[in-house]
Amino acid sequence: MKAQPKASHFIAGDWVEDTAGAAFDSIHPATGEGIARLHEATPDIMSRALDAAQAAQPAWAALAPVERGRILHRAAMIMRARNHELSVLETLDTGKPLQETLVADAASGADAFEYFAGFAPTVTGQTIPLGRDMAYTLREALGVCVGIGAWNYPIQIASWKAAPALAFGNAVVFKPSEMTPLSALALAEILHEAGLPAGLFNVVQGRGAVGAGLVTDARVAKVSLTGSVPTGRKVYAAAAGGIRAVTMELGGKSPLIIFEDADVESAVSAAILANFYSSGQICSNGTRVFVHRDIKTAFLDRLAERTRQIRLGDPLDAKTQMGPLVSDQHMHKVLGHIADGIAAGARLVCGGARHGHVGCFVQPTVFADVRDDMALAREEIFGPVMSVLDFTDEDEVITRANATEYGLAAGVFTRDLARAHRVAGVLQAGTVWVNAYNLTPVEMPFGGVKASGVGRENGHAALEHYTRIKSVYLGLGDVDAPY
């Protein structure tokens, strides 16, 4: 158990264990080795975490925002100083290659804490002149926020939720995915070391029942989930019972549209990043790649050439470019999608099989001649499987790109600036990248439309989802009454 934490949970500034909760293991997906054993939160553990958050939040909200910001900034500095050890931990837990986790995980989390540390002191209300009288508004914290994480970017997701929540005066109880439970605990310890008062960031472990218990608790004011659409529907419905504020960042089946005037090499680079980074386990991935027929052959030839060169292997090896999927179960699910694609008549360009016999590796896979009605083009696979579809007309491809229940992201590759703006304006997506893909700086809001979610994370938009507005009317004269 090479990554065993001090305890399963972190509550009120201290490590907490309760072996009455069901045991579960964190598995390194490159080898199948158990690296940590933890216990699910019992009702008592959940209640202790919520009590701690509720007790600590009012004093935290009463602090000057600049004081809250200083603590979060210290946490960002510690995260950067420990980036290597945090990255190794994330690689062990998720299977993502170290060359990725070193730049995309804890580093991104540190960016979030630094950004919101600086943002918090700038938040002000309005003054509203009303003739003799006036009104003003206040921005208030919501209270206790529950965060529920996904297994693909554990420490980044925890940071994206905790940073704005804490910056604006809330307390957090965070439940990581049971598949990747470790880095949230490391983050909790760092925040405590940085000076965050006890009770403001608590971590409890468990499966869906633990999440359901948190979401429906009367002490909770806000729920923020990153996960699949089916999970999102359940959590959204449960939170609605208590009229709780909700942010949902869910799945996608995003289109990447490559026009005939695009730079083919750059477009191939974007398609690879949009399908094979993190072994394809990214919700915003552009898995429906629409390529204009005029450049289809050149695009596929170069894509196949570069895809076959991707280096799979030990994710702790700095030379490895692609690691395993998160679990054996998920690997077989992805392989099932590949088999279904072949049976449906899609043309396999490269990949299409398991890589090796140890670990949860799947070859980066490209299908061509995919039709819109195929499952490959409709269902979120969440693995290294790219579907290439043909098009010839701008209006046609926009209609086809929007013909999905999802709306998380989209991409457009063209040298025509007018067309880029025109197409971006009509694509039904929360984020549209033009001549780029999957870049998510903390300064930019991120979230989906349609079934891909509600609310936004990051950027100034996060303020709307972690605070509420109070209006104060100030009467400055005598009160007139008709009685």
C-alpha cells in the first residue's frame, strides 16, 4: 500500500478514521496493484464533517476578503512547491502519465487558488439611487457547499470547487470519487498547513450513497458535481428537494469541425489532444471530428501516422505519453464500444484493441466513415476512441454538430476569421475553441448547456454560483401611508 494516507477522512483540521465504514481499495490501473485501503464514511462521519463546516463558516465569512485570500495564496505556493509529489500521487491513483500530471493537475489547482485569492477582495455590491431614498446590494456567502468529484482530474476538480467557495466565505465538504480518493486528502492537509481554519475544507470518502447523504442534508446550501449525465440527473433531483443551489459539470459528445482551409497539422494535433490526452477520459473531448471531404484523406493519413507513434507504458516513466484507463471495468466498457463500432460498419483506421496484457491499456483508436446514427457518434465513450465524420457544407455540419443532447464544448478549425466567429456563435456549447482545443485557463468560465450541465466554474462567472445577493433598501425620509 505505497500511497496509504494517514486516515480515510479529513474533518475539522484533523485526520479521522472509522473502520465501521465499508473498506475499499485504490488501485493503480497500470498494474492492478492496490496502493491504499480506505473506509467509506458512515452517517456519523458525514454528520461530523457537516457540523464542522457549519460551525466554522460564519467566522470565515466575516473575515476581510483579503485575509481569506492570503491563506489561499499560501496554499497555492505550497501546492507548487510540492507539485512533483502531488503529481506522482495523482499518477498512482489515476494512471495518467507523469508528463501530464506534472503540468495539468496540481498545477492547475494551484492556479485556481491563486486566481480566487486575488479575486475575493475585488468583490463589491452596487449602490442604487432612488431619488430621495437609495438601495445597495451585498454579496453574501451561501454557507456549507458540498463538492462531489470525478475520477479523471481529482485534485484539479477539488481545487476548482474549493477555491471559489472558500474565497467567497463558504465552507466545503468534499467527496472525491471512490476510484481516485487520495489527492483530495493531500489538498486538505495543504490547506490546513496554509492556515485555513479547521472545519472549512473537509474530505469524506465513499460511493454514491455517501454523496446522496450529503446532497440531501439540511445543513447544505450548495451542491457542485462533476460527473456523468446519469449521475447528474440523480444529484440534481435530490438537491432540488431542498431548493439548493447547484452547479453541474457533466458529460459531452463534443464536435470538432475542421474546414477545408484549416492547417492540417494543427488540426491533427488538436484532434489527438481532444481524444487521446488522459487516455480520452475528459468530459469536453471532441470525439466527433467532422472533417471536410476536400482534406479528409490528407487528414486521416497524417492522423494515423502520428497516432501510431503515441508511446503507451508505465505512467511513472517520464517518456510515456499515454497511460491506462482508470479501471479494468472501464477498459472492457471502452473495448465494447470499439467492437460495436466495427460491427456497425465504421472503418477502423488504427488501434482498436487492448494494449498488452497487464494493466488497463487500450490502443488509441481512430474510426473513419462514421455516420451520425452510429453509437460511436452518439454515446460518450470516455476512452481513446475518435470518430471521424465527413461534411461538405457549413450549414449542414452545424446542424449535425448540434444534433445531440450534450452541449459541453466544441471546436472550429479554419483560417477564415469571419467563419470562425459565425460558427462559434451558433454552436450549442458552453465553450467553443477556435484553432485550439481543451485549453481551460482558470480565468475563463467553464460549463455546459443542455444535458451537459448548469452553472459555470472558474472565471468571474463563479461568483454567481458561490454567493447570493442581498438587497438593502434605505429609506431617508418620512414614511407615507394611505391609511
